[in-house]
Amino acid sequence: MNVLVINAGSSSLKYQLMNPETGDVSAKGLCERIYIDGRLTHKVGDKKVVKDIPMPTHSEAIEAVLQILVDPENGVIKSVDEIDAVGHRVLHGGMEFSDSCIINDEVIKAIEKCIPLGPLHNPANLMGIRACQAVMPNTPQVAVFDTAFHMTMPPKAYRYAIPTEYYKNDDIRRYGFHGTSHKYIARRAAELMGTKNFKMVNCHLGNGSSLSAVKDGKCQDTSMGLSPLAGVPMGTRSGDIDACVVQFICNKYGMSVDDCLTMLNKKSGVLALSGVSSDFRDLSAGAESGNEDCKLALEKFYYEVAKYVGAYTAALNGIDMLTFTAGVGENDADARAAICSYLSFMGVKIDPEKNKARGQEVKISTEDSTVQVWVIPTNEELMIAQDTAELVNAAKK
Ligand code: AMP
């Protein structure tokens, strides 16, 4: 089976053509500068092709992707009919979606309804869906929501302690994000444990970071909230912050709430603390060369991640497994060691040799650690492809 996985942003569109059973990726790439001029970068194995192609809308971007996939020189399939289904990443499923689903008119309406909750991403995701529908009307399309995995949270985790009317009238609550990644890791962790019945905390640590508390395969709590701004400090996002900071800054500097939120989303986090970079590799290099601000940015990040692990361990009344994933979680041994050093009180012990692992699945805890600690590379595209295949195959029966 061939599933085309699409992740449409406001001016970009990432794609992968993959086999959901084996995880093999036959081709992948990126359309950039949609609405500006248009550039396609297409990769098959080690071969990379870059083409400037006019992309006045997402439709032309999808057309360019389909064309190159069937191109005799750079393609991997003979005809678009060989694409069995398309899986779309959709940021916000609001309260409408607790699972992935096959796209129809109702689903499109429901995704539209979620636009106020995901104003930057949902319109772009919808453009990707509509563009695919236009150019491949007979191919089933599936929506996979970044929020869906977290919909099993109990009210005590998802409700904010603000007047109920905002929840009842406006759906204001914690939703959480990176759900596709958290779901993939929870599934893989269950395979490694040989059972679904255990308790874990997953640390998805990348440019954006979030943690989730999972019991018996179901999410119980997660660090991001109504938006991806909440939780631990990130590359450029502040993470949790007292709302009065917004009031203070807006009043003192005559800034609008929107501008203040842009500052909290794009100019804060470890970028702001370090004054150097949002990239953790730059911060490590800076800290090594003695830059105190880089050291503080890293210390703050480790400290806040460890605090969330502690809080979720209490919420679950103990955990059996702690997992690290995404750019920093998979590759940064110093980050894992620093975070785990806060957790020795609960019997977490990691083996420094095993912790040297980069980007590979490995258990890094010692045999006498009370909690198994694993590095598990995430694969959101594979999760999207698997959900898509599952739904499309079930619909055929
Ligand atoms: P992601 O958002 O998951 O792609 O993660 C991106 C982040 O991972 C960036 O801040 C990178 O600096 C960080 N990262 C990737 N590789 C490494 C590495 N080898 N060591 C430290 N950080 C890394």
C-alpha cells in the first residue's frame, strides 16, 4: 500500500510517500514559498532534486508533488492511481475529534469549526486537503489530528480553573499537541514493555517540546494547552507564564495582546534566555565555551522538563517508563543526563555509556533503575500513514 502523507503549512507543504506496513519511504520532499513563487525539493534515497515551480496556491504545490512522483526520471510510481490514500496532518481537532477519520464534507466543516482554536495552522491544513481533493478526487483522504491522542484526559487535567462559561461557550480547555508523536511513542513503548498496562511519561523535546503522562496507552495529561505555547520553555516559546506578565507588558509598552503573544511564541524560550539561538546545538556549543546565558537557558529547560516529569509521576502515582524523543530527546545525551539527574529521588538511574546513543532506539537506564528509561526515535509520518491505512482498509470491508 502507498500512503501519501501531507503536512501543509501556511506557505509550505511537506510530503512523504510511504508503505505503512514496512515504514519504507519511497520519496519525500518539501514545497516552499507557496503564494510567493514556489520551490520543490524532492528526495529519493540519496538523490535530491530542487526545482523552481510556480505555486500560486497549495493546489499547484500538490500538482507539482504528484507530477514529480510519476516523473520518469525522478519519480517512484508510474501513475497517481498507485497512491492508495492520503493522510493529512491537522493541527487542531478541538473537541470534535478524538481520533483520526476519513475526510468527508462533515469532517471539513468540523475542521473549519476548529479554526478559532488553531488560527495559523488549520486554514493551511484545509488548503492541503482541498488541493488533494481537487487533483485526486477518487483517492481516500484521512485527517490525523495533533490533539486527538490527548482527548482521553480527564476533566481535572483538561479544565482550566476559569469561569465555566468559557469552556461551555468557547471550548476553552487544555488540548495538547504533538499527539501523533506521543501516540507513536506510547505504542512503541507498549511493544517494548510487552503489555499496554503500565504508566509512562514521554518527553517530546525538540524545537517545540511537550510531555505527556500515559496510563495503559491512554493520555492522562499533557504539558501544552489550548495552544502549543504552554508547558516547558521551548526554542522560541516561553512555555507556562503568569498571565499578568502579558497585562504588564501590554500596559507598559502599549503593545497589543496579539503582538505580545507573537513575542511569547517567536522571541522567547531558550532563544530569549540565551540571547544566542533557539537551536540546542548552538546553546551547547555556547555553554561549552563559557557563555553564562547559554548555560542558564539550558539549565532552565532541563529544570522545567524535570519538574513536569515529577508532577506527572505524582499524577500517575508512580511510573514504569520514561521516554525521550524528537530532536533534543533523541540526540542530546547531556540533556537526558541533566534531566534524569533531578529524578534520582524516584529511583531513576541511567548508564552513561548507553546514554551516549544518538537517534536510535535504546534503553539507557541501568538494570537496578526503578524506572526504565528509553530513547525512542519518533516517526509522526509513519503514525499518520498507519492511521490512514487502518481507516481506509476498514472502510473497504
Ligand atoms: P525537532 O523540532 O524535533 O526537529 O528538534 C530540533 C532541535 O533538536 C534543535 O534545537 C536541534 O538543535 C536539536 N538537535 C538535533 N540534533 C541534536 C544533537 N545532536 N544534539 C543536540 N541537539 C540536537
